Amino acid sequence: MAQTDWQHQAKSNWDCGDYQSAANLYELAIELEPEVRSHYWNLGLMLLLLGEEEDAQATWLSVMLEAEPEAADEWTAELLRVLQREAERQETFQNEQKNEQKNEENDRLAWVIRQHIREIAPADLDNTLQLMQQFVRLDILEDFEEIVLEAIALLENTATPNRELCRQTVQTLLDVAAILPVTAQFTQACVARLKGDRDLENAIVNKTASLAKDSSFPKSRLIPYLDLCHQLQPENIPILVNLINLYQDENQYDRSLELTAKLLSQADTLLDRIAGYYLKIRALLKSGGDFDKAYTSHETYQSLLLELIDAIENQKIAVDENHLLNLISIVSFFGYLDDRPQEANQFRQKIARVWQSQIKQHFSLTSFDFTTFEPSRLKSDRPLKIGYLSGCLTRHSVGSISRWLFRHHDRDRFQTYGYSLTDTGDFIQQEIASQLSIFRNFSQDTPIPEIATQIERDKIDILVDLDSLTSKTGCAVLAIKPAPVQVTWLGFDASEIPTIDYFIADSYVLPDSAQTYYREKILRLPQTYLAVDGFEVGVPTLRREKLEIPSDAIVYFSSQTGAKRHPENVRSQMKILQAVPNSYLLIKGLNTDIESVRRFFEQMAAEEGVKCDRLRFLPAAPSEAIHRANIGIADVVLDTYPYNGTTTTLETLWMEVPVVTRVGEQFASRQGYTLLTNAGIEEGIAWTDEAYVEWGIQLGTNSQLRQQIAWKLRQSKKTAPLWNAQRFTCNLEQAYLDIWNIYIRQHS
């Protein structure tokens, strides 16, 4: 065969992927022309493409060993050019072909070739960048971090890095592997090395904005990107607000307060100042820190909100959708700071009235027409359609409690619909979905009008809101009023939105006078406004000896979020500790910066003369079931005020541990009162701060009384309303029938 013929045939075989035939021809060429180096380079490459890496290396090495020192670099460069061309050819195929399997094969071959280039020329930045792209395309995590760190080092030491390739690599990594910490490191290194590269910076900002909207992307992994975006665009308020929110979600309150101060110094619009004060108060409360600053900031905050409402009513300001949706949920601080429900409700009513009209105007929707009905909807013998709207039909307190209602619903008289605003698929959500007639799972990106329209199409008779002010999406749906009767239950105090008709309570959780300052009609159930059949309990992980607490000591326990730890209530807890010898307080924070809580409690202890070595700060338990089991270590649980615990108190009573609770006037400060009463317990219910301290001391020093309460709690599981979810469900169902009949009479 003539030389040109075999070369043409070898190249043809190579191009069409017949690497074995091409290798055979290059072996023949070596026999004929052993002095031609390119034959060895090409044969080794064919062997590499066939997966015979050791033979490929041996072929190249057989030539390299013959190179004189002065020729070694030139020969190496020749081999690298051959490998580089083939890597680029495979990558070109990958970009041009539509066959996914072929694409993956081309990617794999390019990856193999570039790995060998890396071994031969480890200082080649361009190859390392290309190799990184192949790693993420093939989802190969082994050695990926090592490669990225190499690239960062090379980037710092390369005089003129390829800007386009750097941008391309950053984009590829952000698209495919943004979740990996090394991707953030590499992105930061590129920004530092390619200072002023606007295309790169804009790509990072845009991609970060996209990641921020992705509810499945871990918030902790988003922080480095938002931090970088803030460095690139320090005057960009939305980026700064997102970053502050992230730090707060990750319980990094000190850092969030630093950035909040920066936000307030930069804010030159009313909306930005409101956002700044909201985030400041939120951080101050959640950190369990400076309530005095929170009070002062809240006064300014209220003034700004009233100024905003006035500006909206007089059409002096236009509010975009994001600010508008947030507006209703940012009036929820009152219950943590004070126990003054009249003032709080009046303020909410002012905000809610204007907010609701703006929501309807923004979405260009009027309320759906429920003045006339199809004849079938007026029939009294048909099942009522009850819809439940919530973002917490998951492993959340609301989901954990409400699932018992769904389990016991009378399926002959009621068709139940779940409208979940959060899709988690956890075991609680799966259980709830299986108990309801229809379960609709919306993503966090689902447009609000779409949710409202679906509810209206389902012809829901009574829509039950489980979240109130804690869900801006839920509030917006309710403002559109997709159901003729709308009710709030369970998750939070009433929102005061004009389109909500009823607020479900009982005779204990709201005082008799409450109707005078609630816009919603209070619907009081006969016994309790909630009930459960019990809780899953795991195996405890806490032991007194591990906590260095004597076996004969009295253990008080407090498990709550930082926002509920009002300083005056903590002061009362310290007085109890001071008065009861050999007593300890276990402190567990939920969504809390434990160091902030530690500083706060140690300061309060010092002021009340309590040694800090009597305080124990606990980490989060591995699961809710283990958390409940760990409550059993306590002799007495101390509730919070003015914002009581609900689920924590329920769990404590189920674990048969005495509770001290302070009763107030607002919904949030009467949770312990209704729960203890409906469990058949009077002991531990305090109507003043002094009584709270007295009950704490009495329960700590009287072991016989504690045993009596534990026995009563054990017996209560057989008969008490709190533990009879079936009876509660019957009571609530009767309430549904009553309010539906009222509606029909009013509108027939």
C-alpha cells in the first residue's frame, strides 16, 4: 500500500471511530518508518482511545527515552499538540451531535485525553480549565476538588489567562456544579484574577439570581455567591437584602446585623428603609439578643409602615410585586414584643385593608362571583368541599398537628382538598396527601392567580388557611377570595385580611372580650381549638451524667426560638433557678445562633445572681422523635411569654412532664392555658409574672406534686379533649356545617 493510501485510510478509520483499524495501520507504519515520531504519537493516541492507557503510555515513552536532553521539550510539545487536537475534536463532536449517548462517549474520551495532557503538562491552565468542564459534564466527583484547586493556583500564576475560557468554565460549573463549595472558590478566584471583566461579573450575578429563586438549592451554599455579588455590586439593594435574609436563615445573626446597618445607611427610598428595619428587628429577635433595640426599631418601623400606607392610598408610590407580597407578612412582630392584642390588631387591620385592595389591583382580579350558585351547590345533602391551604403540610408543627384532623374527617360528608405551597415529599406530607380526597402540590414559583383559580375551579365551599401571616403567598391567595367562605386556623393569630370570614378558637385561647377587636368572626369550638392523638417518640440521647448534672438535681427545660425569649420572662426563669437549690436549666434553641443565646442567658443569670455553671445549652436533636424523648430528662418545662410555645407544650404534656405557663391576653400568650386546661391540668397556669415564679419554685421543690401531675397527664390520654382528635374533628366539622348554612341563608 502506498504511503498516501495508508495515511488516508488510517485518518478515515480514525475519523469514523474505528480506532483499532487505525492502530493496526500505525503499527505497520512504524515497522516501515521506525524513525518517524508522529507514528508513535498517533499509535499511542489510538490505544488511548481504545482504553489501553498503559500501552499508550509505553508507546510514547519508548520514543521519549531516545530524546536528547535538548530535544525533549520539542518532542513533548509535538505529542501535546496531537493530544490537544484530538481533545478538541472530541469536544467538537460533543457540541455538534444530538445523540446523548454519543455525546457522553465523546466527553469521556476528551476527559481521558485531557487527563494525560495534565500529567505531561501540569502547568497548562487552558487544559485544566477544559478538564474541569469535562469533570462536571460527566458528573465525576472523584479528584474534582483537587483539579479545581490546581486551576486556582495556576490562575494566580498565569500572566495572561484566557478570559473567554475562564468565563466559559465559570458558566459551566455554575450551571452544573454550583452546589459544590470548590465551584464558589473557583468563581471567586476568577473574579479576583480577571478584575473588571463585566461579562464574567454579569454572568455570575445573573446565575446567582437564578439560584436564589431555586427552592431546592441549599441556602448555605448560596451565601458565597451572594457575598461575591455584593462585592461586585455593593450598591445593589436587592442583592444585599437577599444576602441578609440568607445569613438570618442560616442563624448567622451578627453578620446579618452588620449588613443590615449597611442597608439602612444606603436606603434612600421608603420601601428600602422598611425592608432594612424589618430585617434588623427579625435578627434582633431571632438571635435572642437585644430586645431594647428591637423595641426602639419596631416603633420606627410602625411609623414607616403607616407612612407607606398613606403614600399608597394617595397614589404617591408604586409598589412592585415582591414588596407588595412582603408587606402583609411584616406586621407579625407585635406578639413577640408585647401582649397588647387590641393595638396589634388595629394596626394589622390598617395594613391589611390597603394591602388587600392592592393585591387585587396588582393581579387584575376581582373576587370570584359567589352571589349565585349552581343549584347543585345549594343542596344540603351533598358533601361539603373543604380546602386546606398551607405551606406547612410537611414535617412542620402545622403539618404534625393538622394531620390528625385529616385522618378523622368524615369522608361521606366532606370532600377534603389540600393545597400545599411547599413540595417536600417527606413522610408527614405523604401521610397528609393519603388522607385527603385531593392533594395539590404547588411549587414556590407557582403564580398566585394560578393557585386561586385552581381553588375556584375545584368549587371549594370553605377554604381553611393554616398559615395566616407566616405565608405571604397564602395571604395573597386569600385576598383574591377563591372560596365563598374563608377561615383561619392553627398556624398563627388572625391576619385581619378583609376577605377572611372566621378565626377558629376556643373558650381559653382568646379572652371573652376578643371579638371587640377582631375583624374576623371568632368561631369558638366547644372544648379545644386543636387536638392530636399523640406523637412519635424516639430513643433519648440526653443523659444527666453526660451534661454533668447530679442525679438528684432539679432540671428545668426551655426549648424555643430566640424570638420567643423575652428578657422579662427569662428574668423570671432565673428567679426560679435562684430560689431552687441544686437546680439547672437546659436551654435549647430552634433556628437560633446558640452563641447569641448563650451570651443573653449568661447576662440575665449574672443580673439575677445565678451562676452560669447551672445553665446547659443543648444542640438540636437529630429528629423530632428524639427531641420529644429528650424532654423526659426534665422535671419541669418553663414556657415562654408573651409568646407561648404550642407544639413544644403539646409534646411536653404528651411526655407527662409538668409545665409552667404564663397566661396573657393575646392568642400567642394563651396557648399554654388552653393546652393545659384541655389536658385536665390546672397546676402550672400562672396569670402574673409573680405566679409564674411561684409555680416554678413549687414544682421544682415538691416532687410529690410533680408525680401527681405526671399521673394526671398519663390518665388524661384516655379521656382529655386535647388527646381526642376524633372528637375535635367532629366539633370542627359541625362548625363548618353551621357557617356554611349561615352563608347559604345570607346569600340565597
